[in-house]
Amino acid sequence: MIGSFLVDHRGGLSSMCPKLAVQRESQLELAFGALARSASQILIDVGAWFIAILAVQLLVGNFVVSNISAIAVLSMSLTVGLLQFSLGWLSCLYRGRYRYGSFEEVRLLGFVGVSAGIGLSVLVMVASDWFSAPRSSGFLAIPCGLLIMLGIRYLRRLTLEERKTPRSSGKITLVYGAGELGAMLIRRMHTDKQTEYRPVGLIDDDPQKQHLRLEGVKVLGTIDQLAQIAARTGATHVVVAFYGAEAEQLRRL
């Protein structure tokens, strides 16, 4: 801040104010965006518990709507929703620890969901009269609630993956290496608007990967078939996507 003032002293502090205002505005936008994402995740998971408990009550009531206890549904939903929020907040599930829908986030969600479900089940068993629900309701709601929460995340991730359409322009490229690094590079080529490469196929010498697809890009053959693959796809570039590439492998390219 002192350096900026010394450099811009001719223009006075007024030249710094717009920059500071923009920075504060962008920080506020990021904060509100993170808060909105957390709120939406919490509402989705609490709503999943509500649907699960409603389904369990319908099952216990022999699928007769008149047998559903509104008190049981509301009391159990509020209880497990509070447990889900508390455990999720303490474990940073709703504070951006992991990317939404990632495997790490799903693993943490499973722990939080099972813990909240067990907590609800214990409370229902101890105070079944207060909840106006059978003692088994809490345990029955656990798999149903988890299935809904995981299903929502899977659908959202599937939707995001489908939006990642390959670029229609750019240098037609083959990726040598169908491993984690290859998948990461292809994902970057699909999503980075500034990249000049367009992946059209993968090359890998592992016979067990000959039918593999990474980010929608298929393994087309081995390095020995590079000339034929390049002629068939029109590829003009090859990106090496594995660690420890030997000189012999690079010479074959």
C-alpha cells in the first residue's frame, strides 16, 4: 500500500480509490457467492432428508397417505437437518473443503450423512413417543437419504461433464498416456478457452487400456500405430502425458 501511494502520489489518493473499490467489490462478490453455494448445498441435503423421511413414513404406513404423521415427518426432518448442518459445518463439508460432487466430497458426505442418521435413529428410539414415529424409522431413512444426496451430486457432476464440449478449432492433438496426467491435460484442453490444442485421441501401450475413454476421448492405439492414427485423425501434434518418459519412447514419436 505504501509503495502504491509513493508511485501514484502525483495523482493523489483518488487514483487508488477506484482500484480499492473494485477489489472490495470483487471480494464481496466472492464471499456472497461462497455463501450462496453453501446455503444451496445445505438446503439440498436437508431436502433430501425430508424426502427420505417422507418415503419411510409412507412405507411404514403401507403406502396410505392418510397414515402419514405430519408431526413425525416434520420433527424428524428438523432434527436430522440440524444434525446434518452442524456436522457438515464442523467438518467443513459446507465450507468449500472439497469441490462439489468430487470423490473426496462424496466420502465426507457419507460420513456426515451416516453420523446424522445414526444420531436421529438414537433419538427416535429414546423418544419415539415425542417423534410420533416407529423406532425403526431413523435407521430406514439413512440409506434413502444418502441415496438421494449422492444421486443429486452425481446428476450435477454428469451435467457439468456434458457441458465440457470439445473445442471445434485448434491444433488437432493426440495425447500419449491414458493415465491421470492424460485425463488432467484433456480436461484442461476442453475447459481452457485460451488453449490452442484440440484432443482427438489417446495413445497408450497398455493393452488393458485399449477400450478406455478419458473425458470423452478414446484410446485409439499404441505408439507403434502413431502414423496410421495421425493420418486417420489428421493430428499434427502429440502431447506426452506421463512421468519419466524415456529417450527411446521420445525417439519413437
